[in-house]
Amino acid sequence: MEKTLLSDWFDYFRRKLISEFNLDIKKSENYQPDISPLIYCCIQHKRIAPRKRAILLSNSFKESKMASSEEWRSLRAKIESGDDINGYMSKKVNDWQSIDYLLGSCNITHFHLYKNQDGGTREWLIFGIFTKEHFYALKIGNHNDLYNADALVSITASSWPDLDIFRVRSASETVNSTFDSRFFKKVANDPRLQYNMISPVVFTDHEGQQRELDNHQNTALTNLTLNNIDIGRIPIMVYIAYANEANYLIDLDARLYDEHRAKRMSLTVNDKRGEYTIEIHRRCSLKKIYRIPRRRITCSLYEKFK
């Protein structure tokens, strides 16, 4: 039996990378077809899924002189209407191997107040938290604030103390260290040092009390080896999506072969409809439609889980 469902799945994402990000992975070093869904989802993991969101402002955000600027009013309208604002993100947003450490460790997104044709530009940055329905705007700051994660977390805790964006608890008696922004900066800028934060972030809240931030990871990172080639660190959410869908397609391939004894099949993915169309090639070709699994995260519906 020739397994074609997986190979068509790989090719679908290879073509999406070209059409959406102008990225031809066939030209990359150590190219292998299997990697295309992983690369696509690593990029989407850092990007903001376009959808209408209500915006809530912290007091710290309101106090910024740029909060009344025309640039913010324009950007706010784009977020509320569900426009694509990824053009305001860092120029590294489409570099699938770069890690946004503030996002990965504290679930806090940053993007620029200004942009040009190449992406976000100038010093002013907007910090906040995106959910499916809301954008919680924390602060308008600069690049130094990328490393002041404790201050950004404290703004969140003081602005929305009853909101389960993070779980916050009183610091345990064993806590004897405080957040070190210089160390955070060193780790954030050196991929060799990046790690998952097992111990909760310690910060001082708006009432001056020492607190611990629990369950703060947007995602963990995992080291990946694919076909005996070291890929490096990727978000574990991406790996789970890849494994879920690849295993489903392998099982579906085997079931269809057992049922129809077809040696050749082709797969078409329709992510907008959430469906696979499978053509079974034989004397009289047969088409079957299957729903892409929705209970578990998959690469084909990755954005819908964000």
C-alpha cells in the first residue's frame, strides 16, 4: 500500500507556507517534507489570529501619553473589527525557529504602534494579552519592557484580580528570590539558555505583597528530532497538533485501504470547512469527506484553538 494521505498533507502545508509567507522550505538546509506542518504552526503560534475582540485597558495603559494618539486609535479600531494586525509584529514573527520568550513564559504579546512594509517599527510597543474574545491592554512601553515581565504581570493582577488569565497565589515561605530582569533578558536573547519556567514567577503586586504567578506558561517548549535530524525547540502545542493529525491520517489511510483495497488515494484539506476530501483512485474513482478532528488540536485547525 502506498501511503499518500500524509504526503499530500505535507504538501498542503508546503504550499501554504509559499502562498501566505513566501517561504519555500525546499530551499532550506536539511529539508524534509515532513516538517512543513510544524514550520507553519510554529509561525502561527506567535501570530495574532484575526477575529473581533473587545478591548480592556489597564490604568497603566491609560496613563501613557500615546494612549490618546491617532496611531493607537487606528490600531484599536483594527483589533475591535478583527483586522489582521500581524504587520505590526516584530520582523521575526515569521521566523519559525525564533522564540518569543515573553509570550512563551508569561503569555504576554507585544507589537509595535507603528509599522512599515517590513513589519513593526520604532520604539513604542504595546503589551497585552489576547484571548479569543478580548484584548487586555497592559501598557504602552519600549523595548526595555520586554524584560520587565514581573511589572507586566503585576499590572494584570492589579487590573483584573478576579480574571483567570493567570492563577496568582500568595508566595510560599520558601521563596527567597525575586524576579531578575537582567537574567530574564539574557535568557530571552540566547536560544541556548531558554528553558521552561518550572518555578512560578515571583513579583510584588499592587498592594506591595510578594506573590507567585502559577500556570503562567503560554506553552512549554520541547526538543524535537525528526527523521534523526535535530530540529531544535518548538512549542509543545505545535508538536501535539502535529502528532494528533499525523496519527489520525495514518489510521484513516489504513482503514480506507482495508475497506476499498485502494493502493492510491489523494487528500485535499479544506480548513475553512474543517474537512478532508479523499479521492480513492480505482477503476471508478470514489470521493469521501471526513471532518478534521475538532476535539483535539490539529495543525489544519491550529488557528481555531488560539
